Amino acid sequence: MKRSPFPLLTLTFALCTFTFLNSCRTTMPAGPAESYKDSIPQPKPSIINIPVEMRLTNLESLLNKQLTGIIYEDSILTDDNLAIKAWKTENIKLGFDKGQFVYRVPLKLWIKAGWKIEKFGISLSDYREVNAEIALKFKTAVAINKDWTLVTKTVSDGYEWLSSPVLKIGPVNLPITFIADMIIKSNMPTINEAIDDGLKSSLDLKTTAQQAWEEVQKPMLLDEEYKLWLKVSPQAVFASPITVINGTVRQTSAIQGVAECYAGKMPAFIVNPTIPNISPDKKLADNFVVNLLSYTPFDYIDSVSKAMMLNTTYTFGKKSITITGITVYGSNENMIIETTVTGSIKGMLYFQGVPAYRPSDSAIVMQNLAFHIDTQSFLLKTANWLYNGGIEKIMQKKMIYPIGADIRDTYDLVQESITHYELGEGFFLNGKLSRMEVQQPVLSKGFVVAPLAFEGKVSVVLEEAAK
């Protein structure tokens, strides 16, 4: 009996159908490779001001100690029939005007003058003595060399008679102008030396800058509990002109460098003892930037994402998906959200976006969240309803990761720590933060890294020891 061909036809049809369906099936897309950039944005440089201050009265007192008693004496009459003694009777008065130090040196004069004639063995003479008072005036311009030394230039600024000498010898009145000129000319080297020594010992800029240069390179433990360290890596130094405001001589040097915060053990450092020459033509700023990095672990982002989206179901007409798993990782600058879904589609869907800091609530959010390109291609072929359903916008609104509390705590901690922080050797760091800037986050292995910059003003002050 002949066998019916029906079973053979049925088998052939089934095989063809399986082959056709298998050839038409589209597999779920693979996720993008996990990768991270090695570099993290370089922090902005900071300016640490080093003001050197002293009261003008202190410099005045120093000059008065150096210039005492008789400062000029010419007791020989035979050369010009004139003998003069000059000594300081009152304290030197020191001021500052139009960028120069000005001095008033009051002197008491003893003058003996006359004439003498010797002819034919006969000697005739007539000498008279007189006392007078004069105030000599000087001014000194001060500049700072690249090697931190002071350059001073002192010149005469005239004089004034406090009591004019009246000296008449016979029919001749003795002119007094040349007497003042003689005293000024003869005393210029002495007064110049005293002024130079006084300024250089009072404003020893290089020693102060050298000590500050070395001290700021040593990491500072800002907080014992959190093991927060501030490290400054200096790069250059600048100096401003010497000024006097409200009776205080002030000169500000500045160290430019990178200030960074570290958590944990003390960061490695090497003190470079060689202070560079002063950089010319630099207008000193007074801003200080503390740079540190805020690390938000992917584990934290995973936990927040799971709390917001795990086991949530999204319906699109008659179709729906449920998110049963979620993992976050990085691929270059993009954050990848790997989701496991069930329902009308089963498998893995991948989203990508760029993390950004939102100042309004101090949170990391996702910008431009969209399906990864491979996922997008897959959905266009198999599930256009999901691609056009707006799920990216729904997820983007939920992917908010608060980090504000940690940032504010760090800000407060840094502010408290840089207020009168003792560096050593009489140096103190005084600072006040004014604002905070969170820069564009970057992705590193296991973390979203947000560079922080706390801006303010800071100075290193050398305080005199209590007597």
C-alpha cells in the first residue's frame, strides 16, 4: 500500500517555516564596552597672598635709633674759616607720599665763622659763634628686584630753617645758604645708609617669602576625623609695589600654585627649597581656589536607580515592559544604563547619557538620555512602539542623584579649617571662602567624579610673637 505524502509535506513545511523565522529573528543588542578616560580636568591655579606689614612708626623708630647724637662735625677753621657741628635734637619724622618715603630730620647747628689775616708777621682775626636749627628733608623711592632685594634711591628734598642764624662779621653778612647745602651734601651718605639699612631690615621680603614658599608646600591636615588634607603645589611668585595705607607699610608677595584636597593618608610631597625669581608685569589677584574631587560611586547610583525604577512597569497601548534589573557603568564620556526588561520585550536594553551637575538642588542628573545606537536600531526593527513611547524622558526625570549634603559639609569643613591655620614658624593661613563651583563631572572606573572649586581669599601672615 502506498504511503500518503502528507506527513512528508508537513515536515517539509515545518522545516521551511522554522528556517524562515530563524532567518528573520533579530537578536537583542549587545551593550557598549565599558571604558574610561585616564585624565581628570586639571584644577585651576590659586593665588596665596603673603602680605608683609609693619607700622610706619616702627620704621621711624628704627631710623631714630640708627641716627643719634652728632651726625656732622667740621672743627677745622684753617681751611675755610668755618667750623660746624650738627646733631639731631628731635626724632626723625617719616611719611609716605606719591609712592615715596619722605623724611624730616631736625638738627641743631653750632657754627663758628670769621676771618683771619696774617701779613708782615701780624695776625688779625675775628671769629663769631652762633646757634641755629634746621630741618633737612629727604625722599626715598623703593623698588623690588627680581631676586627679592630692595633698591632704594634717596635724594634731598630741600630744607627749612627753624631758626635762622644771624652772623655778621665786621661789614660782611655771612651767607647761610651754603651752610645748609654743605650739611646736606656731607650727610647724604650717612642718611642714605641709615635709610637703606632700616628699610632692608624692616622689609626683608625674600626671607619672609622663602619661609612661606617652603611652608605652603607641606600638606596641611584640615580635619583629623575625616583625614582631609590640603596640598599646595607652588609654581610661580609675584610681588606688588610697596604702599602705605593708614600708617601701615604694606607689600604683598603672592605664590601661584595648585591647591588640592585629599582624603585619607597624607599625600606625597617634596619641598622645593628654591624660590623662583619674581615674575614681572603681573597684576596680583587675590583669589584662592581650593580644588578637590567629589567621588560618587556607581554603587550609589545603582542603588538610587534601583529604588526609583526597579520593578516598575511602563505601558504603551496594549504593550508593556517591566524593569527587573538595572546596572550603571561608563563608556568614555557617556554613562550607560543597562536595564533588564520583561513583558512585550524580554532582554537587555541600553540607554546612554552625559552626567551633569545641577546647581539648583546640588544633584547629578542625566543630560540627553537616549537609547544607545544599537538598542535604537533594534527597536526600530522590532518594537517601534517602545522607541517612540518617550521612555527616555521618563527615565531621565527619575535619574537624579543628590550629592548636595556632602558638598556643603566639605565646604563648611574647608572654611573652618583655613581660618587662622598655623603653618609653623609664626606663619598662619587665614582664608575665607566666598563661593563654590562644581565643574562638569567625568567618569572614572567605579565613580562619577565631580571636580569642585571653592573660591575665596587667603593669605599667609607672619605674626609677631607675644612679648
